[in-house]
Amino acid sequence: MELETKQDVREEVKKDVKEELVKTKMATALSEREPRDLGFGSIVSRESRLRLINTDGSFNVQRKGLAYISSLNFFHVSLSMSWTKFLGIVLILYFFSNVLFGLLYTLCGANALVDSSSTPLSSQFLRAFFFSVQTFATIGYGTIHPVGVLPNFLVMIESYYSLLVNALIIGLVFARFARPTAMIKFSENAIVAPYRGGQSFMFRLVNMRASQLIEVNIKVMMSHFVEEGGSVIRRFDSLELERSNVSFFPLSWTIVHPIDEASPLFNLTNKDLEKSDAEFLILLTAIDETFAQPVHTRSSYKPSEVVWNAKFVNLYRKVQNDEPISIDVRKLSSIEMVTE
């Protein structure tokens, strides 16, 4: 009889502790749900219905009214643009620079440049253009040379110009190679999957670079419109993750947010998310092991990109005992529906 009483007491204590934990967790979650704009501004938070963060990590915002000169940042733009665009701009700059100086040499007269090769160019402009190319690139074949004060003065100007331009381009190319960046691939869809007797919000990611990332931290927030005090405002709710950081990131990582009583997603459906124009904002920060410098990336999911009652396909490959662990990155976004 006494043993049964002690057992009942233990059960009551466990129940009280569990209830207190749930209350504390809900209170913490509610305190984190205070209206905030995360830097987008109260107007955007209250009125904008556009996607805040695009899938490529760029912000879906514009700043108008700035003076054109003040908005220019050639160095930053040159580092952030794609390699194709960067090399294209360099090629255009190189070509038109030589066209400009070729025209200037041509204006100096027919005898300004002397072609001493066995087959001289008949076109005065082509002769001037190719001489400009040789001067700009400091090739100096010697078959075409300037004659007179004005042509030589132009050579001095072009050599000084090419010195600055070549130094700038070399510096930008080096900076682009030396600048550490994160290349994280997110799964095309997030899912709401069965999880420990309930449900959870999940998505996967993988490092697409050969370099390793360490001390990886991730934050996930849900942006959605709610009605408070008779007005509609945008609220940002932090989603508590099963694991928000890892020390190493050699393979893939499945981000899991358990949907419990304290979750902003509790008792919500996909229609509820669409009605509130929800958006799941993701911020990942890490340290690139090669450069020992921090890197970061962003992404987001809209309700149309969330698949309910699904699970991710296993992307780990079967290996022999003497083979290293490997994954098939092509299966990162592969999902299958859960049959009840």
C-alpha cells in the first residue's frame, strides 16, 4: 500500500514537472512572438505582401530616391556579380578602351603610326587599333611604332591608363577568388512530416563546396500576418529547432522544427499559412575552415513550397565496410508521400 502511494506521488511530481516545462516553453515562445521587423521596417512588416527573401538569398526590396552616384559601389558590385557577367564586363571594357585609343591614334594622321612589317595593314584604323592592343597589354612587337610628339603623348596616356585598369582588374580577380562564400543548396521544398507521434516542419541542405564548414548555426523564423487590436500586422515568430547548430557539416543536414503546443505552427494547416501569407525565413552562418572566416547564406519557403504529409527520401548510399560514408546529392529534394 505504501509502495503504491510512493508511486502515485512520483507520477504526480512527474506530471507537475511536465506541465511546468510546457508552460515555461510556451511563455518563452510567446515572449519571442512580440512584433518585430528584423530590419525590414514597420511599414514593410505591416503592408508588404511580397516575398521578403528570394530563394537565392537576395532581399525582395528596393530603395528609390537615392542619387545615382551615391548608389554606385563598383568594388562591391564587382565582387558579388556572377563570373560570366564579370568577365563579360572586363571584355567590353578592354575592347572599347582599345577602340577609343585606336580612334585617337587615327585622328593623329596617316603618318602617326608606321607599320614596318613585311605585310603592312592597309587600314589606318586597324593599324591604330592593334597598336593600341599591343600598348594596352604591354606586348610590344615593335612592328608598329608611333612617329611624332602627339602619337607618343597618346602612348604615354594609354600606358598610364592600362597600368591602372590592369591593376584594378587583377585585384578584383584575386579578391573574387580569395573571398570565402557559402554555397549551400537547400531542398526545393520543405515538408511537414510525421515526427515522434506528432508532426514537424523540415527541410534539408548540403554544402556544395569541397571546403569544409565548421560551427554552423541556423535560424528559422516564420513571417505571417495576424490580426491584433483591430489591425493586421506582420509578425515574426522564431521556430525552435531540434538542433540549431552543428560543429561539423561534412554531409547533409535535416533541419527539424517539432510542431508542439508551443510552436507557431500548432493546429495550423496549409490553407491557414496561405491565408496569413506565411514565409519561412532561413539564415545560416558558419566558418569556412580553409579561410577561417565567417560565411553566411539565406533562403526562404512559401506555403506553396511546403509539402504536407511527406518525408524525405534517404540520400545516404549503401557502402561496404571499407568505403567512406557518401550521399547522393541528387536526392536532396526527393520526397515521398506518407500513406496513413
